[in-house]
Amino acid sequence: MSFAQLTSRESLRDIENCLVAFSDKLYHSGINKPIPKSTLADANESRDWRIYADYAQCLIRRARPLSFDDPEFRLDMDNMVYALDSTTIDLCLSMFPWAKFRKAKGAVKMHTLLDLRGSIPIYINITTGSVHDVNILDTMPIEPGSYYIMDKGYTDFKRLYQKITTQNAFFVTRAKDNLSHTVVEHFEVDKNTGVLEDKLISLDGFYTSKKYPETLRIVTYEDFSDGTLYNFMTNDFTLEAITIAELYRDRWKIELFFYDKHIIMQSRSKTTSDYQHVINSTSHFNFA
């Protein structure tokens, strides 16, 4: 299976044909002869998936220290910074009836927590496609002092408070347009950086204020390339406002991770132009 992943094989027959084509060189890998697809299918069905999970964790533990000085991580901070997102992998519902997504469509979701230094996944949870993204906060590991960057789909104030804030960790997300709040204090900003406003707020809603009883911070940033305004919400009150915006910008690395590592099962709907679109999105100061 490792051979299949590294060589981008698309089926058991493809693996078999490839092994046959290189049968004279298989002994270098400790394989005596080509393996028929029936043997591969039996091994796939009976082998415990935790073997691969443990092996992946071993590789991750060895790789993360090597990427701590990642030159592509441009922010001057020692805290661990993670991006949280998910990707949907379409499946045939008749072949995978357990993968409930829509009435006539099957899918699974791969919820991923990515270390932005080195773009290394440290946590992956695969669920049926019908599971909402925000539910993953219930099982995701939280490290005190770390920053978790996520889009507005993960805005659940009860979970953000209980799972992140009370664990002395920090989150950066986008505030929803209809967020009801009261401004507690305004901070000075340097508008030349694109930051238009930096304010301390409290939530107004009766239930919302009970779910998140503490103050929050909203940083308003303007993308000079197209004039779009973004409101970033965080529970951090020490970083500079422009750093909050830069943190969210780095969230795009997880989108590149999904494409570059072919995590989306090499879906035929994901073309080269789709990949280039993601690259172009990160070349400007754009936010999703």
C-alpha cells in the first residue's frame, strides 16, 4: 500500500500491472515476485488500519522538529500554529452505503489539523460526509499556548470557549456579518498596514453571551488588491493586529496541502486550472 501511494496507483489492478512491469527489480524492495490483486484485496480487508496510523504518527514525530525553522513560515513567533479545515471525498453510495452525505450521493470528510511549519498534518479524523465541520472540535487535541486558525464554519461559541479558551489556547477565525456585539474598547492602528480597526467586544445575544462570557477581539483588515474588508475574530489580545491578519492568511496552506498531496483521491474534477487557482489565491493577500 505504501508503494501504491508513492507511485499514485489508482486501483488494485493498476498496482498489479505496475509490479509485473518491474518484476525484475522487485527484489530490491524485499518482494520475491509480483503480487496478484486478489492477494492485495485480502490483505487490504484483513490488515488492521492502526498499523498505518501508528506508522504515520511515528513519521510525524520525526518530521516536525525538522520543520520548526521552516523558511515559508514568515511570522516571528515561537508558538505552535495550526490550520483546521476539511475536504470532502466523493464516494459511490451504492458501493459505500455507510458514507451518508446526500440523498443520492455518498462521501466522507477528512478533517485535518495542519502544523503550518512544514505543512505537516498532526491530526486527521475521517467521518461520513454528513458530519458538520464544527463537531470535530469535540475530539481535536488542544495544546495550551497554541494558535488554531479556522474559517467561520467553525464558529460555535460554546465549543470555542470550552475547548480552546479555557485550555489557554488561541483561535483566529472570521467573524460572521450578523454578529451581535458591543464595542468595549478601541485600539490605535496603523492603517498603512491595511488594518482599519482593532477593537475589544462583548457578545450581546442572551444565549451567545452565556456560551462565551469573556471579551473577544475583532481586527478589520482591507485587502488593498480589491478593497475587500475582512473581520477577524480572536481571543488573543497581545499580538499586533497585522499579525492576526497574517495568521489567517497562512490558513491557505491547508488548501495547498489538500491539492499538492493529492488528498482528494485524484478526483478527475480537480484539474490543473483548479490547482493554479489555489496557487494564485495565495500569491495575493486574499482570505477565504
